[in-house]
Amino acid sequence: MEKLIVKNLNHHYGFTSILENINFELNKGQVLSIVGPSGGGKTTLMHLCADLIDVQEGNIKNSFTSSSFAFQESRLLPWKNVIDNIALGLKAQKISTKMAQVRAKKIALRFGLEEIDFDKFPKDLSGGMRQRVSFARALVTKPSLLFLDEPFSALDIGLKKELQSLLIEMIDKKELSVLFITHDLMEAIRLSDEILLLKADPGRIVKKFKYDLPQSKRDDKFVYSQSAKILQDEEIIDTFELELK
Amino acid sequence: MKFVFKILKDFPSYLWSGWGAIASIFLFFACWDLGYQIYGELVLPSPLETLSTLWVMSHNDSVIEDAKITLYRAFFGFGLSVLFGSILGLIAGLFATASIMSRPIVTILVGMPPIAWIVLAMIWFGMGDFTVIFTVVVASFPIVFVGALQGTRTLEGDLKEMGKSFKLPLHVKFLDIYFPHIFSYIFPAWVAALGMAWKIVVMAELLSTSDGIGAALAVARSHLDTPTALALVVIMISSMMFIEYIILEPIKREVELWRN
């Protein structure tokens, strides 16, 4: 069984402790969200899990066969057009250029890009379109584990919902596991099987919330009522400093 | 291959966009002629006379021989600068220490007037080919070096990280992520270095050799032969313009299509 296991993880920058005693497990087909205030070490934790930075203390075991990363900013290569940017993800997988182009075009259409956009450079795309391209690039490889670092934060509501539904469709088929960072609680409730609350200074997990209802069955009412409930939680109030001072 | 084809395909429309430039050149000729009418032939020969001298010269074997020699020196020196400047610049850019240490040296090289190099080279190497080529190299090397250094130094961490997250193999990382970025810095540096080489080669020849366009210019000066001097200048400038506008600019346009 493919799994991501994080055990007793600590991380420092110089003398500042960023993460302290982090433990969790992400199983195949699951969506795990990490929520918390900005600057709480969420991105560092994600980068550690994705092996972008080295683990200092503790253990991360990743047995997923493949993974990809969608960043907060689109991080497209400015000198490549839309299709070549998407196909970049496939270059590591020894797929012929022709096949890569076909697959890139297919997924681009699915993500709401149009054929006239295919030859455009990132500078000629709107922010939302760039984010779609970045998303398509992450998913074209059909990863078994997807790292999402607040990729929806800069998008308008419509586009956000559209991309989330695409994601939910894949989660539903159990073909994708997701480690998801966000500071938007509603987003987390809509998408996650489990939410970890990360408190800042130093980053540590103070509470876990579980949701068993399949993502595709969660309607707005569910999301709103759960959000209202979670916002009453004392740990949440404390972590996000919601109380009036 | 696709890339070369695209440059050729866009070439006619690029040429067609040159009418403005041609108009401005003709305006320049008009001002030149005005200068001739005011100051007379000895100070400033008319464009017509200069061009007819140029026509006569272009049938003269010794002038063509001079041009070839100058061309050889300029390109040999430029080639050496490109080769060493690019490689050393890339290496220096990879290491923080090397780039910090190389900065003052580059400042010295850039700040040193080329004429001083010529004098030193004449003392060290005597009169001849080597002195000229040496001067061309010291003058254009720092430009290429700085271009390559900055290209490597400014590689974006974000994009590197993205490449790492996809576990891209090394050659893909180099070709798709590093190379286009570095090239966008290094190519303009090559162009600037070529311009520098072209100017320096004539100056060095004028002072230190008995052949080449620079030497011919010195002879024209001693004979007070202004039309020949101007014709030589026209040769230098028109060849520079040809290289810059007909060869380099179309390449640059294709290469930098993705830029804002």
C-alpha cells in the first residue's frame, strides 16, 4: 500500500525552530489538509514531504510511486508555450515528445484552456490561465500523490470551484492522494478526509478533524455547517487568533 | 532546425519593417552633404565623393586584403573572448565565492582604457597581429564574462525547485530551465562584445600594425586623404550594421519572443 508517513519531524532555520514533533500518515486515495495561519511552517512541511529540502530530524517515509507539486505561484517556464510547459512534467518519464504533446493538449482542453492559447507564452496569459496550466502540468503525469501548496489562493471563486470539482472527480475515483496546504478552512472542509491544524511558532499539530462523507456528496450546506462548527472550536480560535482583543 | 526555419520565414517581414531605418540613414546623408557644402571638400568630402572612392577601393586588391586581415583579427579576438568569457563566466556564476572575487577584477578590466592596453601590448608583444588580437580580447572579454556571470547568478530558485519537484533528469534541467535563461543574458553580451571588438581592432591597428583597415586609415591621415579615410569609416560602419541588423537582430527577436 502506498503511504506517506511522517514521524517525529523537527526542523530549524538557524536557532529558530520551525516545526516541532510533527506526526501524521497519508494513505492512498486520501486527502490530507494542513491548515494554519501564514508563516506557520506549512510550506516548509510540504517541501520536506516532497523532498525539496533535506530532513534534519525525524523521519519521512514516502512509498507513493509518483508525485507532483502544484505551487502557490504558477512557476511556468517563461520561454515555453502552454503545451510545452504542461509537457515538461512528462519529460522525466521517458515518454516520446509526440505522445507528451498529445497528452498535454488533452489535459489542457480538460482544464478549460482553448486551442488558440496553446502556442501562447506565459506572459500573454492571465493569472487564472497560468494557474490552470500549472495545475495541468502537475496532473498530466497522473501522479499518485499530489502536493498542493495553496494553488487556489489567487483565483476567483468560479475558477476555484471549477478546479476543485476536477480534483474531487479524481479523488472520487481513488486515483489520487493529496497533501494540501491552505489557510482557507472552507476549502479544506470541501476537499479533505482529514484536516491537521498547525499552530505557529514553532509549527506543531494541535488538533485533527476527520470527515467521512465522500467529497462528491459534500454540498454547500455541508461545507457551511461544518465551517460554522469548526469556527467555534477553541483550538481554531486560538490558532488563528480569532477572538476579539 | 525548426528554429532556423522560423527565423528565415520571418525574415522578409523583418526587412520590410526597415524603411524607417533607411529613411533615417538618408537623413544622415543629407546632413553630411550639408556639412560638405559649408566646410568644403578637405574637411568633409561629400557623400557622393566618399562613395565613389569606396567604389574604386572595392576594386583594389590591397584594400580587400586589408579588410580581410582586420576581419580575421576582430573575429579571432572576439571568438576567444566568447569562448573564455562564456565558460569562465558560467563557472564563476556557479560559485558565490568566485563571483564575489571576480567582481573587482572585472571592474579593473572594464575600467582600464583600451588605449592603455594597446600601449602595454605594444611594449610586451611588439608590433603585429598578436598585439591587436590581445587588445581585442582584453576589451571584449569582460563584457561576455559579466553577461555569463549574471545569467548564472540570476537563475531563479523557484524554477529550480519546480524542476526538482518533477525529478527532471539533469540534461532536461539544463536545456529547458537553465540554458534559456542564461542565453537571454549571454546573447546580448556577445552582441555588445562584437561591437567592442570591431571598434578596438581598428584603433589597435592604427597604432601598432602596418596592415589592416586601421593601418590604411593611418596612411590616409598622413596623406590628408579625407575621402579615403571616410570611405574606410564607411566600410567599418556598414559592415557593423550589416552584422547587427541583418544577422543578429532577427536571431535576437526569435530568441526573446517570450520576453515582456
